[in-house]
Amino acid sequence: MDFEMTPRAAEWRDRLWSFFNREVLPRHREWTRHVVELDEPAPFMPALQAKARAEGLWNLALPELADDEPGTRLTNLEYAPLAEILGRLFWASEVFNCQAPDVPNMIALQNCADARQKKTWLAPSLAGEIRSAFGMTEPDVASSDATNVATTIRRDGGDYVIRGRKWFITGAAHPNCKFLIVLGVTNPDAERTRRQSCVIVPMDAPGVRLVRPLRWMGCVDHVAPIGELEFDDVRVPQENLIGAEGDGFKVAQVRLGPARVHHCMRSIGLCELLIELMMARAAERKAFGRTINEYDTVQRWIAESRVELEQARLLTYRCAWALDRAGHHGAWRDVSIIKVAVPAMLQRIADRALQVFGAMGGSDDTPIHQALAWGRLLRIGDGPDEVHLRQIYKMEQPPSWTIAASPYLARRA
């Protein structure tokens, strides 16, 4: 495994880093004032997105693009250091059309949709003209297991009729969310992983109702606002089915693999920022006559954060490498490993940063409390820790010998 950046990746990394520092970071306070404080779109965003696209910094996270589709076509491993840059600001990905859940939705459409669906929904998504959401999780079932979903999708003539409720649907409360990929039961009598299907549901279809926007631990996802949705006999044509009936679990897994990896990539960049903030704060904050970076405890916090971050980065890069070599189905073990390791690391580093900053770290003046909440969310979203740990265990192979016959144990008669 060689994780040295290719010349192409290094060039794109340098171009993105320059654009980020020149065009994106200086607008953070303005973005906060409009989006967070005034609850309105950032007025500069369309022009900034146009400038990013003009410089070729568009659709960075999509390795498989057709010749006429805009994007860089970087591999997952090449994209990883770029995603770290985007992770330094919660809203930076939107500038480059790299935000969740739109990127994994685009990957699902690339791999599973037909030509008409791609023209209608994928093309405008790639152009950044519309936003989307993925409707899987539900309030009344343990929907980390996708086979548990209770929303029904039944045939009626040439249509499908959808009934159910979804919640914590990332992006569903965004004003420009134009369509949903909804996972529901089409055949309750089929085998466990063939009961579900995915259909495309326009957000303005009769019967689709945004029940309420949702926050997580008091935090709002301003880039992809979270929503609770009700589907009251929503009718869509059968041509909105993605793949074949019973392919819902497959479609969900195709999009969840990259989604998990991209979250981890961005979290690495967020942790780099947290370490920088700790270093700066510890050098200027004084307690008992000394700057706090002179205390062994603070030095250890920062050093431990660096060790954990470098370990997590290597695991994430290996996962990206495996995705490039073996595809989504060949990298599940690596995906599960980083999905457990990285959010836990993010929580620990954010907690240390909060302690270094004191009360300031829990205010809206810093991103620390949001990072802590985000790390906690990632331990549940896209599959909780327990599900991934179970998968990791299942992939372990027992040794050919038993403890009773182990050559490694010294036994007394």
C-alpha cells in the first residue's frame, strides 16, 4: 500500500487549498451571520460556486463520471486529502458540490438508475441545480437495520403508492430539496433482504409533508437541514423505481459505503483544525501564572490527539485504497473499521478541545461543540457502532486450533 499522493492529487490538493484560503475561509463570518444568525441563504454562495466550478473544483468526490459530466474524476484515495480540507468548515463542501447526502445519492443514481432517471435527477444534481435526500430511517423501528423499515410501497395500476413516516432525513428540510430516494417495503413475503425497494419521490408530490425540521443535540445542520417526513398515499409512476423490485437494500448499500468514507475523511480535517485551535488557545490562555500549554496535562491531551489522528488517517486512507481496488463490496471490513474508529476519535479530540477552551468552547464562537455533537451523531448515523462491530467480528476467522490443543499455551499435567 503506497499512500504517497500522486502528482495529480497533489496538484488538485494545492489548488483546492489555495481556493479555500483565498475564497472560502474569509467568508466564514459572513456565512455565519446570514445562515446561522439570520436563517437565510448566504447571498455569496451562487457566485462562489460558479467561481469554484470555473476553476475546475467541482464534483471532487465522484470517481466515475461520464465524459460529458463535470468533475475531476479523482480516485477515492486521491480525494481523501481534499476532503480533509473541506472538513475544516462545516459548509465548505457545498461550495464544490461535495456535500452529503447529495454525493452518495448521485453515486446511487450513477450505479443503479436508468437513463431517463439519470437525465431527470442525476444531471441537475451534478450541475448543483437541485438538492436531494435519502429516506430510510423511521421513528418507530430500529432502522439502522434497513430490513426493518415499515414504510410501504405498493403497486396500484401503473403507479406505486407510498405510505409511512421517515425522520432524521438529512437534507429533507433544505428549501432546494427537489427529490427523495425513499426505501420502503414492496414485498413483505420475500426473503429478508429482498423485501425493500427504492423509488424516486419528487418533494412536491401530493401527500409528501415536511412534518418538522429536526436538530441534533441542539445543533442545526445548515448545509443539509434534517427533516421528519410523512408520506400519505404518495403516488409516483412505476418508472420511478430504481433498479428492480427488491433491490432497495442493494441501492442503500451502494450509497452508504461512500457516504461513510466521506464523513470520515472530512472528520480527519475537522480534527486537524481542533488540534490547531487547541495549540493556539493553550499558548495564549493563562492559569495560575503560566500559559496552559506549559502544563503536562494539556501537552498530553494535544499529543494524544495527534497520535489518534494519524492512526485514523492511515485507516481511512487504507479504506479509500481498498475502495479503489475492490469496489464497495470488497471494502466493507475497512469501511466498518473506520466508521467505528473515526467518530470515536473525533469525540475524544473535541472533548479535549472543549476542556482547553473552557466555556468558550461550548459557545457558538467556536466549532468545538458542533464537532462534539457531530462525532456523537456519526456513532449512530449510517449504522451505529454496534452494527459495524458485529460486522467486523463476523469477518474474523477462527484459528485452526483450539485452546485445548494450542501450541502457544504452556499447560501443566
